[in-house]
Amino acid sequence: MNAKDNFLKVKHLYNRAGFGISYTDLQKLSKKNLEKVVDNMLKDSQKDDPIKLVNDFESKRQLLVQAGLYAKKDLTDDEKKMRQQIVREQNEVSRDLNIAFINQMINTDAPLREKMTLFWHGHFACRSNNPFFAQQLNNIQRDNALGSFKTLLVEVSKSPAMLQYLNNQQNRKGKPNENFARELMELFTLGRGNYSEQDIKESARSFTGWMYDKDGSFIFRENLHDTGTKTFFGKIGNFEGENIIDIILEKPETSQFIARKVYKFFVNDNPNEDHVKELATHFYNSKYDIASMMKKMFTSDWFYSPENVGTKIKSPAEFLVGLSREFYVTYNKPQVLIQLQSSLGQYLFNPPNVAGWPGGQSWIDSSSLMLRMRIPSLVLNDGEIDFSGKADPEDEAVIALSRVATTNANANTKPKSYVNANADWPKFLGTLPKGLTPLALTEFLLQPKLNDKITGMVSDNKGLRSTAVEITSMPEYQLC
Amino acid sequence: MNRRNFLRNTGFVAAGSLFVPAFMKPLEAMALDELSLYKNLVVVQLSGGNDGLNTVIPFGNDIYYQKRKSIAIKPEEVIKLNDMQGLNPNMAALQEIHDQGWMTIINDVGYPNPDRSHFRSMDIWQTGSDSNQFLSTGWIGRYLDSNCQTCKFPYTAIEVDDSLSLAMKGQTKKGIALKDPAALFRNTNDPFFKAMLQNDREHLDEDNLGYLYKTMIETSSSANYIQNTSKIYQSKSTYPNSGFANQLKTVSKFISSGLKTRVYYVSLSGFDTHVNQIGQQGNLLKQYSEGMAAFLKDLKTNNKLDDTLVITFSEFGRRVEQNASNGTDHGTANNMFVFGGKLKKQGIFNAAPNLSDLDTGDLKYQLDFRQVYGTILDKWLDVNNADILNKKFNTLDFI
């Protein structure tokens, strides 16, 4: 085993399966056999820290109040105020939840679990105005991130966030709403072309009655469920939602669809179909055991082959989390993380639609690339922000309520603002071995192979701190 | 030390000049060729779902007054355009524009199975998709992808904003977002940025890294071109002091200085008026109308109005009946404004919304928004709309 070779492999593994690695850990792990490193990583990620920002009890109380106000015809002024107050609070907590997820990724010692959570966050893409629902779905994705895909799928399908987002609340006997059934097959399991319109109709009938009640718990309402006979993929029966999910999972196309998506997320935007097949077969044979598929992937030789190293464009979340994690960044005004996410095109918990973020080259346009190249100096060197993100369309009601904000949002006279973050330089520099050269630091921080230009740029010994800011501002740092 | 520099405190200095390989010829060196008759499209997005019925008021229809007891605009306040419809009084600035024949209102534009979520409906309008279809490219982006004679430059589409909307993103080509050409120019001429582009041709054939470098080269080239072309131009017109008017002023500067850009994109936000709509919407409509009137007159002065077409849309209209908070909730079909010096049909294009034939309280659409896009693609941007919209849409006769 070549030590240098293993150093690069472990670094690659931690960049893809996690959010990077510290130099100290990298040195330590490089001495181990790669399979052991993968096992260790899986073991570390057995730890499961759910996000507990939103309080269950208080949220349920709020839901009941909201339901009461909704049912009433004429509201008093106080009741109207109360309703608005709840919406305002929910918006605020939603932003806090976003920051909690980012912080969790920055600080976690179960990096693979968080990375998989981020993957499922994009796969089961969902928006909810209710932060309690959003947190619950996020925790379902985290709990099951490395477990059984079936359990994950069933729990996501029963979550109020998804039931609401895909209109299953309106899916009733005699008046089916096909939205959930369609996306279940098109985007969550089989993929386009592997089912018929008839299959959608029949499965929508099977999911009638899957709802959540006033306090936000899943409930199967039998009186709204269509108990008639359904024909789904040639099978005939009085199917209910879980039967449909079972039949979908029996089809190997589901394992292929998920394996391809996992491959595109962790390995390469352009999938090698042989590798995908290998992965899918393994996934199917393991009865959809996610951890087993991940281990198979991380221990395959092709995972470490040159075309798969340093060639993927980091998503905005990977970029922001990786940078913050590497340099132990504290955000004194965490709201700036939301501004950065939305300017870079990935505002977590707010995917563009149920298909999630398209990823790959679509992350990059002239303005997002310029911004990415400037963020390291903004964050690490406390630079001035001279841009403003677009308002999220769902925030329009808030904007409309505060006229002042509207005028300001469009005006050119804005107070100067700074990221107001602190990188812990002593801590970062402390993780580096004594006498590390700027060139060696560059090799550590960048995933793509170094070329003469970069070697030349960093060889004039500006000191490690300046070198670090410079390297993280390069286009090469956008890749992992 | 200038905090705007890419790398504050790193003391990086670039040597030598920008090297660009021959096949990535800098745009400024391209021949300024056949493009003498340059037609521009300006897309204006009103975000939040503008209430079309209180924008173009159907004052001739009693149902409007029955459904909107506390927020209807009184007939005597309406700026009447015909016997049935007229403008919100806050839009007085547009009366002159209308009288000059520079304005068309298209009523009831929408799409089948409308979605009431802001995000989803905006997605649909920006991508030009069906309501159950998810596209990751925008309609203008696909126009750029089509690589037609008139859309080859990276600055073919400019959004006057800090970030780029989905509408402007194609598969292989994307528009450019900039609020201030001078700021972009400063950034791309920063020594560090220039050094990154220096002597770098080995990456260009690599997939993702090559894509990053190509994007940087195009950004740098476009920034130089835009700044150098537009910096000398001084507008003689006065614009109202609002963010929206400032965006239009920038667009006018680009058009009037002869920039070879074909599509501009600007937006105005805050239209989600669930509560106390009158003041908030009035304020926004005033900003919109005054900015637009100044812009159109500026173009006229510079002889560019005949070459410019402006369209305004919002992701949906609002419900016909007002809510209990003196506001309106999310609805469906909406009107669109079209402006330009060469409109075929001026004034009101089609029949006013039928308020007695609703779909569970919402307007039924008369025209698909992709017919409007299709008309512009076919007749103004000279491409086949089926190539961009994935199926052929019948064109309309407003241009």
C-alpha cells in the first residue's frame, strides 16, 4: 500500500462521503487499510442526532389554534392578528431550522449520515410552511439515511410535510388526487417511462385516506379510502398504500433509479452504466439496505479512479459547509448563511420543485461562479457583501406586509454589510504538520490534480493563511 | 485597502496579460457584423402574484363590485381605456403611453391545471412547462441553447440583478446577471481573477473544470464588452427614484449604447397582497408605471422604441372575490402588459375576463402564456417556437 496513494484516497472518500477532513484526521486514517476506513466511517455514522429545534408540544398547540381559526368564518381583529403572528413565527422558525441543518452538517461527527440526509433532502424534495413538519421530514431522512430504503419511503410518504406538499390531503375516495402517486413513481422510485398512466390512477386510489390530522399526526381515514379492487402492474387486489410501495420495490427498476441517482451524487454526473448496474444489483439483493450499497460503492476501485476524483462541482451546500468546516468558521449573524444559499441557488428546505435541485453544471453561471470565488475572502477575511439574493417567491407575503422592506429591497442605498464570521485560524493552522509548505497545503485543500499554473501561484511563500484564502478562491476549489 | 478586492490582504499581484486560446476568441474582437437591426426583448416579472383585476379594472362589470366590496376601485377613479376596462389610478403615468399606441393589454393569460404555489407557478412561467412537468431550463435559456444567428454571445441575455433567474438558464448556455456593469468589470479585472485565466488552456477540454473556466472567460469578456460599450453613454432622461426604475435605466443604457444583447430581464417584488391590498399594490403599481413610462419615453428619444418589445407577467392573478383581510388570495389567470413602438394591436387585445363564468371562484384562462412566448419567439426573436417550447404554440397578432 502506497502511503501517498492512500492519503489521496481517504481525502477523496471524506470529500465525497462527508464534507472534507482535517489534516490531522487524514494523516491518522491514511495509515489504515481503506476498507477499515470505510467501516470506521459507517460506524461513526451510526450516531444519529435528530434536529430538535422546533418544539413538538408548542407546534401541536399552534396547529390546533390554526385549524380553529381556519374553520371560523368571520375572524375578529384579534384573531386575524393571531393568525398573522403564527405565520410570522413560522417563517422565523423556518429560517432557524435551515441554519440548524447547515450547522449540523458543519459540526457533525457522523458526516456520512449528514451527507446522506442532504442527498435524501434533495431526492424527497419538499417545501412546507410549517417548520415542525419540515423538521420532522428532515429527521425521517436522517434516521433512515443509512437504513432500509423501504422504511424511509414509507415514513416519508406518511409525513404531513409530504402529504401536504403533494396534495394527498385532497386524495379521497371518488375524488382521487394523483399528485402524490405520480411523483412517487416518477421521482421517488421508478423513474419516467417505467409505469403507465393507469398505474398512477390505480395507485392514487390506493393512497386515498392517507392523511394527517389536526395536530399533525398521520392518520388512515378508512371512510375516505377507496376499498375497491385495483389493478397495479398487472396485480389485482384491494391495495392500500403500503402494498403499492411493496410492489414498486419488487421492481428492479427502482433499485436502478436510486442507484443511478446515488452514483450521480457521490461519484460522477455522467454515470458509468456498468457501475450503476453493479450498485443497483447489490442494492436490490440486499433488500434495499442503503448502508450496504454505500459500502459497496466506497470500496469499489472505480470510486477512486482518476475520472471520479476532483471532477464533481460542489453543490452550494457542500461548498459552504466544507469551507466552514475546514476553517472552523463561526457565523455571528447566521442569517447570512441563508443569503448565501439563496444567492448560490440552493436554499435548503426550499427546492425549486418536487424534482429537487438539478445539480451539476446547472449550479454554475457567471454570477454564481463569481460569488463562489469571492465567498472565501468574505467569510475568511471578513469582506464586504455587495450583493443581495433574490427574495424567495414564498416570502412575497412577508415582503408585501412590510412596505419599508419592499422599498429597501429595490433601492440602491444599502448600508454596508459584512459576513461577520470568524474563522478559527489558530485551530486550523494547529491541525497542520509543522513545516507544511504552501504547495503541500494546496495539495491538501484542492481535489483536482495541481497544474503548473497553480503550483507557480502558490510557490512564492506568502504564508499558509494567505495561501489558504487564495486556494479556496480558485475555480479548482469548486470541485470535489 | 479596498475590501471589494477578491482577496483582501493576500497581496496577490498578477503578471503578464490575459491569455485566451484561439478557439475561445474574445468577444470584443469579433466583427460587429450583420446585426444592424437589433430587436430587444425586455421581460418584466412582477413577483408575488399581482392582482390583475385591481390593475386593469373591469369597472363595467357589476360582479367586480359585488365581489370586492371594500377593495374595488370606484368607477370615477378608474383611468378608462374602453367601456369595460381601465387602469388603476396609480398607473396614471401609463395613460400617455396608452394614448401613443405603445401599449397592449392581453387579458386572461394562464395555463391548464393552474398551480397556486408561488414557487411552482413561477417555475412554470419561467420554464414554460406544463403544470405537471418539471424542466430544469428556462424558456430564454433554451432560446440561448438554440444557437440561432442572433443568440450566440454570452451577453445575449442580461438580467439586471445579482443572481440569475431560472428563465435565463439553458442547458449549455446561460444569461448573465449583473446589477452594475462597473462592479462586474472591477471584479473580472481583479488581478487574482485575471491571473486565474492566464495561460490556462489545458483545462478547457475537461468536463466540469473546463466548464468553470469557459464561464470565467465568457464572464470576463462580457464584462469588458458591456462596460466598454456602455460606459460612455449618458442618459438625458430623468427616471423616478426607485429600485425598479433604476433597473430599467440600466437596461435603457445598454439598449441605447448599442449593446448586442437581445433579452433583458428585470423584476419587481412584493405583490402578494393578502392583507390591506389597496395601499401596498397601489404603491407598487405606481413604481411600475412611472418607471415604465420613463423607460419607454427614454427609448423613444433614443430612437430605440421601435426595436424594443417589453412584456410584463406575474406568476398568477388573484381570486375574484376578496378575502376578509381587505386583500386577495392566490388565483389563476392574469393579464399581461406588452409595450413597444411597433405593436400590431394597440390598447386592449382581447375580451375582458368573464366574471360570471368562473372555475370555483377563479378566472378561466383564454390564452396560454406559451402562446405569448411563442409569438415573441417566432415573430420577434426569429426562432421556431416549437424548438424552444417543446411543442408548437399558435401565435397571436399583437406584433
